[in-house]
Amino acid sequence: MNKSVLTLQHVDKKFGHGRTAVTALKDANFEVQAGQFVAIIGPSGSGKSTFLTIAAGLQTPTDGQVILNGQPLTHQSEKQRLAYRFNEIGFILQSSNLIPFLNVLEQFKLVDKMAHRKFQQDKAKELLSELALTEVQNAYPSELSGGERQRVAIARALYNDPSVILADEPTASLDTSRSIDVVKRLADEAHQHQKAIVMVTHDQRLIEDCDVVYQIEDGLLSRRD
Amino acid sequence: MYLGLKEMQHEKLRYALLSGVLLLIALVVFMLAGLANGLSEGNRLAVDQWNAQNVYLNKDANKTLSASQLKLADKKYLTGTDIAPLANLSGTLRTTNNKLKTTTSALGTTRDSFLMPTVLTGHQINGKNQLLISAALKDKGYRLGQKVQIGTTDQKVTIVGTYAASTYSIAPTVYTDVSTLNRLKGSPITSGDQQPINAYVTKNSHFKTSKHGGLQRFSTESFINNLPGYSAQNLTLDTMIYFLFVIALAVIGIFMFVLTLQKQALFGVLKVQGIGTKHILAALLTQSIIMALIGISISLVLTVGIAQIMPASLPFAIDWPQFGIYSVALLLASVVGALLSWRTVAKIDPVVAIG
């Protein structure tokens, strides 16, 4: 039995007050384990983004608990949440979360600079070769294809050795074959590095490689069997 | 640091242009400061060279040397060491054939007074109708042994010596004894202690009794500040310089703010990944400090270069301690300018980067 890395227990998220209040998440229960690749699938406006921001510690739930590695996240200061995101969570965002003025290797170097440690060049190069990016290691994001950019983002997310990787529509700007490639890579990395990876998407075609699939609609999260 | 430096490397043109703007502002600051120093030095150099503590003027002269009328005999009211009379004539120095004409400040004092400058070529004044000239006048073509006139009288004097460049009221000085100066002025009394003079300049003195005989005592500093036009001119130029610091702050502040607005999405992404306001501000500060340092150092080099090729008639003087202070002020203005974006950076919500 694998241990659970990220758990959401009875999480509610409401925006606004009184009659205009909107419930974005209702009694959400969720769990992801190390080495699992989990997809959350749902149409836009279903509460996917809210789920991500809460799991990432960007917003606090109105009710319920987020637990990472056995520790509840509620009542953290802004500074603690920043450190939490930096150390425990790897992000892969919709278009790209790469810094435009850093080349591929420097994207990794930045992480080490921020953590005040030496650049682990071998680790970065290993990840890049794993994701077939060795040839573009000195290229800037604007010189990469959309698929390459998302692969760099995957490598960048893995580089800091986070507990969980959150991928927000990682294939939004890619065509089908590239999308499938990126998702396969995510699945491989989850299994190979024993990482918990959560992917949020609206694309039904991408769930083939997922270990667990959750459905979200109108703020209701349910596990598909 | 790393973020800021890498961005500058990648966006060389953008940051070079901004450094260029700072360079121009710094250049104007240093040029104005140099001119202000030059002008102020031109006004006061002779007074500085006296190395005196006090100046006594007629109390009704409104602190102005040329308006002050005293007599040599007024020395009786003063006691102390190094008390020197000073007579002043602002006039045109000209050769007898009118070939050379220069506006000068002619100063008369006793031949052995501490006000007399140290002679570099020629000899000290040791007889009637002799004149010492500032080195600047020698460069203009005046030479030892030449007979010259000052002012409008027919009185001729002979140049017998030169001394290190010296100016008073933006005109090169010439020195002679009190009698000769009075002859040049066309004064009816040119000998004895009833001769008119303008002031007593002293190193260490005070009034002998409570009777001051119409004299008033000033510190040299206050005397300088009351040179005609001196304070007004300094205030004008200094105000322009101070205003340039505000302009430097505004330019950096506005540019950094616009760049911050442009990069809001990027900063949001950074914050999502746990790279917070502190690091983003550090990047902005790094950039503004580097741009300021580049702009300031290049403008200092340019200022020194321009000073070399400037016509000698343009009063210009570099005061390094002052330039150092102005450089620090420009640097601080850039730092404060960059900090103006603090709130904007702090307010960027990382949630916008998701969904």
C-alpha cells in the first residue's frame, strides 16, 4: 500500500457572500499517492482551477482540510505558503511557466539560486535527456516548439524534487499527437520517479495513461471507477 | 540578483537605453556642478588664497567691498596679528598701445602684507608703480617689464612679477601697493594714512575698544556669500541640480513601473512557483543599481573628457568629494525609483497565473 501524498478532506470553497455567493467546490474529497498519475477531468467553469489553487496553497478552503505528507496546510502564513509551493509543489501551467529570458539550463539554475545551493548540472542534464531535450538545452523558450516547452516545464517541475506535481491543462496549446506525447511523459515520470502527479484537463482523450481519474462538474468532485 | 542580471543580458537594448537616459541626466548634473564650482571659484578664489578669518567693511556698505569706504588710519580701531588693508579697483587692464585689453580686479595692499601673493616669476613689489599679475594674464600675452594702464587714468604701471592663477568677481586679479592703486583710481590722496581703502582683511583680530569707528566685522565666509550675485547664482545652479535628482528618481520610477506592469503575468508565474515579492524586488533593485552605476560612471568619464576640451574662458572646476556625493544621490534616486514598484509587485496575485 502506497502512502498518500496529498489529500483533500471535505473541502468547500465559496466566493462572495449571501445571495451572490458562488460555491466553486462542494465537499471535495481527493487523494493522490506517490507514483500515481491522476487526472481531474471536467469542462471549463467546473471548479478545476479552484481545485488547483487550493491544492497549491494559493487559496485557503472555506471549509475542510488539505493535508500534504500528513501535515495540514491550513493557517499558514504567506511566507510559509510561498516556501510550500517552492519546495513541495512542481507546476506545469497551461501555456508555459518558463522564464522568457533564461535558456533551458538556466531555468534549472534559477531554482538552485533561489534555494541558495549549487547548480546541480548533472541532474538537470539527466532530466533533459530523459525528456529528449538535450539538443535544446541552450535555447530560449521563444526558440522552442510548444511540445518542447511543456517538456521543459515537466523537467523543471521534477528538478526541485517536489512531493506533488500539479499540471494545469498542460496540453492546452498543443495538437493531439504532441498532447498524447506530453501526457505519456507525465505518466512515465510519475511511475519512474515515484512522484504524485495531478493533471487537470478538459480533454477526454488524454486519460488513457492515467492511474486514477476524477470527474468534476459544477464543483462536485467524484472518482471514476 | 540572478534574475535581474539575466534579464538585462537578454534585453540589452532596453536596459542600455534606460542607462543612456540616466547617463544624460548624470552628465547634466556633473556639468552643472562643474560650472557652478567654476563660477563660484571664479568669484572667490582670491579670497580663498588670502587664507583670512575676518573682513572689516564700512557698516553702511551693505557688506559689499566696492561700496565700502575706509581710511588706512582706521587700523587704530583694530588689534591683533596679520591686519592688512585692501583697496579694490575693478577696471580694464590694457597695454599702452591698447593691443591687449582685459577686465581685471585690481587689489592694493601693503607691500609686505600677507595678502600679497607668492611671486612665481619676476620679483615682489619693491618700488612705486609696480604691478604683479595672475598667471592667467601672462597666458593672455602680458609679460614682465611691460607698461600697462588700469582704468581710465593716464597712470602707467610696470609688470614686475606673476603669481598662481587667481580671480575675484570672475576677473583675473592684479596686485599692487595701496598708493599705486590710489594713483590708478585717480584718488586725490595717494600717500599717508588718510588714503582711502575698501577694507581691512585680517587673520586674527578684534576691535580694540567698544568704539568701532563705523567698521563692521565679518567672517570670510559671510563676506564671500555677500559677493555680488554669488549666493543667487549658486542657489540657482544648486536648485537645478537638486531638481535633476528628482527627475532621475521619476525616470527610473516610471520606467520600472511600466516594465513591472508589462511583466505582471511573468511575476504571477514566479509567485506560483514560490519565488516571491522579495526576489522580484531584488531583481528590480539589481537592475536599477547597475543601470545607475553604468550611467554615472560613463558620465563621470565624459565630464572629465569635456573639461579637457572646454575653452579656458569657461569657468569649470571638478570637486571630487562633491561629485562623489552627487553620484551617491543619483544612485539613491534610482534605488528609490525602483522601490516605487514595490506595491505593484506585492499586489500581483499568483492565482491569475492559473486558469
